[in-house]
Amino acid sequence: MTTIAEGDLQITLPADAVSRKFDDKTTHGLSHCMKAVDFIVELDDRTYFIEFKDPENPKAKLENRAEFIKKFLSGEIDSDLKIKYRDSWLYEYAEGRAEKPIYYLILIGASTLSEAELLARTDALKSKLPMNGPAGRLWKRPFVKGCAVMNLATWNRIFAKMPARRIGS
């Protein structure tokens, strides 16, 4: 099985998944003008754009953890998450690779976040991404099929066949 990892977080992918590190100077090449999600994972019927955020990384300073959680809960990082998706989608579209439905998944390494807080951040992000076209009409080609903000517990409940864990634990 293939794994993808960022810092202290790791996801084990199904055998049929094809993944690539996207937020990387050698593969992306346009980081001077476009933001990128951390990984792109392709399955037969869908593509996942995956972004890792890990305030509980053992190497993170305690004050940085608290500051991230504060920014996260206030919605301060929503704009950055939105731009990462939009730029990544545009890049993939221009390369001719945005053919399958794309799901945007944000894995937050923060065990203290409640289900209600994660759902609120998911709803806020959905409101910033054009899930539907103008006046609520469906796009002929969806820009984003779905998105979710999850911590490790939520991720593992929803994606049992694609488990996430801390590398250090």
C-alpha cells in the first residue's frame, strides 16, 4: 500500500490509488504565482485534493498551536484554503487532468476540535467554493464535487479504507 505524509500525519491509500505530491517546487513549478494543495490522489472514479494542517505536530511550538486553532475557528484560514483549491483546480484543468469529479479534503491534526466545529468549517468552506453555478444551477462540469474538513477521528470514520494516523504514535 502507498502512503502519503506531511509532517507527522500520514494517510494509507488503497492499492488502486495514484498519488502525487503537488505542493512541491519540482512538480508544481508555479509556486511563485499559484498556491497548491499538498497532494492529489486519483482513484478510478474520482480525484481527491488533500490538504494537511497539523497544529498538534510534536515539533510545533505550543503558542503556534493555539494561534492556528484560533485562526481556524474564526475562519481566518478559509480564504487560503479556498485559493489553494482554486489554483490547484486551474492548474489541473490547464494540464487536461481535471476530468473526474474532484473532492477537496482537509485533514486537520487537531484532536480538540469538535464535530460541530469541523462541520462549521466545512460549511464555511463550501460557501466560499462555487459548489453550484450561478443562481444555484448545477454546472455542466462541477468545479468541486464536495469538500470536508476533518480531524483524524472523523477522517478514519469516513475513510476507513484510507486510514490516517500520526507517524510518531
